[in-house]
Amino acid sequence: MANLTASLGPLVKLLAAFGAVSSLLLLGVLNLVH
């Protein structure tokens, strides 16, 4: 179980970074459209 959480840590960070980048891209696209 500890091994699972250890492998999930970086994955969660990666998902958080991906979410932040995608939201920024979405805001940029919306600004370009408007």
C-alpha cells in the first residue's frame, strides 16, 4: 500500500500541473475568441 501512495504522488503532481496548463490555455483561447 505504501508503494502505491509513493507511485501516486508524482502522478497527482503531474495531473495538477497538466490541469493548470490546460486551464491557462483555455483562458488564452477564450481571450483570443472574444
